[in-house]
Amino acid sequence: MVARARKPSFAELFTPKLVTILREGYGFGDLKADAIAGLTVAIVALPLSMAIAIASGVPPERGLYAAIVGGFLVSALGGSRFQIGGPAGAFIVLIAATVQQFGIDGLILATFMSGIILLAIGLMRLGTFIKYIPYPVTVGFTSGIAVIIFASQIKELLGLSLAQAEPGPIVPKMVALGEALPSLNPSAALVAALAIGLIVAVRRYRPQWPVFLIAVVLASLVAALMGLPVETIGSRFGGIPQSLPAPGLPAVTLGRIVELLPSALSFALLGGIESLLSAVVADSMSGRRHRSNAELVGQGVANMASALFGGFCVTGTIARTATNVRAGARGPVAGMLHALFLLLFMLVAAPLASYIPLAALAAVLATVAWNMAEKHEFATLLRASRGDAVVLIATFLLVVFRDLTEGILIGFGLGALLFLHRMAQAVEVDQPSPHGEDDEADTAEGRGRTSYDAAFAADPDIVVYRISGAFFFGAAGAVAAALDRIGAQPKAYVIDFSSVPMIDSTAAATMEGFARKALRHKASVIIAGARPAVRRALLMHGVRPPQVRFRANVADAMAALRSAEGTAPEDDSGIATGGAHQARE
């Protein structure tokens, strides 16, 4: 008998990793390592949080609120040891569209609603299914987001002045930016080029240094000391506050909830995918395993709290999480301290943020977009197979030119169809060789096949067919056609199911139709080697004695057909004997 794995309890599924770490024992050495990692990540997150907020069409402090409140709770309540939560570039387009349509109050309420949705998804244990998103969809989505982020920064990189608000869709955006090229600000372009050059140089020669912060600080000093006419956080937003706002929500009405529901669903879907992908990256780097449903519960609470304090959507961020792991973090305390360090920076250094040029922050996001484009993976998938290339390109184009959620859903659908097509092609129906050439090595199954091959050679009135692979609706037609092509009308059929791991209702109905056809020709049918779950599905769809008999393997089926005694009733009557059959196999 095969031992079944014990199902994890509710507490095991949803216990935050912070609780697990504290139970294992958490000492001063761990706290020191987490403090260093948290400070390292906070230095990276500080300019990024403001840059993402500005690119999303909201004041920079909203990004800091999200990183502080949401980032703290993602680490404290999530299911990953190393996850760093905060604003993510992937949300820029969705947030900008929501703000443009519903205002900042609508964004805050949609963020709160997305938190409720994520909380429900986690509690219903649906996080497990997000891992089934195909790799080409992930690469196409990420590359598409990179293109959108870079396009959204062209205006600030070049200091362009647009006559009207910058369009959201990429085609009208590029047209408007092209028309605005005569307004290019050489000073802004110089600051952006300086920041990008610093980022590239520091990453090459001193990769362990806080590259984004260095680039933003030096670019700000150059702009201030040289008196360059560039737009800054202070000139556009008047600076950032030095404290968190009091918690609260905008007015909530049923009509408002209904109109914001599509945005909330998009935030939740994107946030769930992004956070679990980030957790998987952390697992691969650290050798640990995250709890997907606990992670979604933590993300849900974090988004609700972020909205209460005026922030927007937060999710697991791959780059910051990877930085956290590389910096030597020991557990979730690093992420919690990263949020506290950000709060300290805001309390102490908020007035200095007024001098940061927007072109420098745009340079940060432009390099982020370049790094997240997954260029090598994109090229590899284009060469891998035609099907993967179609899924990749469709997802990429839909994300860039249509909608993020639409790109993910259609890409996932195409990926699922591609998988089903490949699975259907993998199903084979063949007649084993009557001389045993295809037998495996000296195994019980190989010896059984040798015996029934000999019987088959001696008795042409018995036809043996072997089905291999997952027998489901995608392959049912091919299997039915193969069985229908049997030219002779023998006295008995033996259908070898030993290589069929699963069967669905369509396939079971196909076998029931074949059995009825055999019965009309007065031929007996024996199904050999069916696993208990497969046998149960066949019995549920009418494939049962006396129309069809079951045997543990082909050798037993051949012996039963050639025996005058036939089959004992208890061997055919139901699924109760499946375990014994499985044991004999």
C-alpha cells in the first residue's frame, strides 16, 4: 500500500513565519543580522517607493506610507521568511488608470477592497493554484511591465512638457511624447544620464553599495550646486510630510464599491501573483519553503492597513526580497525593521527629499525596467517551441497594448490549452509485441507482459491494447478512434490500464461506449492494471461487471480468459478489492 502524505492542519497552513522563527529560537545574533539586512533594503526602498508613487500619478509620500505600513505587516504576518513588501512597479499602470478614473480616494478604497479579496483567497486556500501560471506567461507579463514602466518615465527622463495630461495607453502616450520632443529640457536629460551612468558604474565596480540611493543623492547634489532648472519633488509636490497620517477611509457606498470592484480585483490578482513569485525566488535563493496561503493572508491584511494610512497597493517585491536574502537576513524581522528604518528616514530626512530631481527618480525606474525585462529568458522561450512562443508573445503584447489582467488571463488560457494539447499528444494506444521485444528489464511487469504476449501469440481471438498516459477529454477522441480501427472482431479484448495515471468522465464514457460495442459483438472486455482511482471513475460511469471485468494485470487477465473457471465475483464487483490489486501489482 502507498502511504499518503498527512494533510497540513489549518494552523500549519496559516501560521506566520515570524511565529515559526520565534518558536525555533531567536537570539541577538539573528537580530543583528536582520537589522543590517533591514537597513540595506530600506536604503534601496526609499527612492524606489517615491519613484513608483510619482510614476503612478500620486504624491511621493503615498509610496512611503505603503512601504512603511504595508511592508511591516507583509513581513510580520506573511508566510515567507524573507519577503519584503512595498510598492511595486508592476502596479504603476493599474494605479495610474484608477487614479485617473476615480481619484486618490478611489485608489485608497480599491486598495482596501483588494486586501479583503486577498485575505479571502488565502483563507479559502486558493493560493496553491497561483503556482500553475505557466512560465511563458510570467516572462511575457514581466517583460511587458518593463516596457510600460520605461515608457512611463520618458517624460521625466527628458523633462518634456505636454500640453495635456499624459495618456495612459502606450500608443497614444508615444504619440504625445513624440509631439512634445521640441520641449526637451537638456538639464533634466543631463541629470537622468548622470544618474543612469552612476547606477551602471556602481553596479559594475561596487555591486554591494546602495546604488539607487547613491545615484539619487549625487544627482540631487549636482542639480542643486549647479542650479540646474529641473523639476524636483519640492517644486511639484511641495515636499513630503514628516509623519504618518491618522488612519481612516474615504466615504464608502454600495455604488462606489461596485464601480471600484474591477480595479480591486486587478490589484488582488496582480498582487497575489507578484507576491508568490517573489516568495518562490526567495525560496530558491535560501533553500526554504514559504506558505502560500499564509502569504496571501498577510498580503491582504497589509493592503487593508496600507489603505487605512493613505497608502496604495503593496505586494512582495522581487528585487528588494532578493537584496534582503543577499544581505544575510535571518527571518521576517529584517522586513519589519526595513519598514521602521523607512519611517525613521521620513521623520528625519523628509525636508531633504524636496531637492530630489524627478529626472533622477525616473532614471532609477528606467534601470529597474531594464533589469526586470528578462531579456535572456524571453529569447530562450522564443526558440524553445512554437507553442511557448505564442503564449509568450500573446501575453507580452496584451500587457503592453491592452491590459495587465487581460494579458495574464488570456496568456494563462493559452498556456492551459497548450498543456492540454501536449498531454493529449502524449497519450498512446498500442498493441504490445507478441514476442516481448518491448518488455522492460527483468521486473514483475516485464515478466507479466512476456506471459501474456505468449498467450496472445497462441490465441489470435484475444486482442490486447495498452493505453499509456493521462486519459482525459483531450485524448478521448484519439483513443476512441484507435479502438474503433480494430479490424478483427475477436472473442475478447484486454485493455491494459497500468500506465494510465488518471481518467476523467469523458474518457470513462468513451470506455463505456467501447464496452457496449464489444457486447453487441458478443466479445468480452477485461480492463487490467487500473489504479483504484481510475477503476472508481470507470465504475461510476457504468464500466462494470458483467459487461466489463477487472484484473490486477494483463497476465491475470489472460489467465482468466483461458481458464474455464472465469472470474470470481469478488474480483469484479467494485472498488473494495482495488487495494489488493494494487498490492499484487
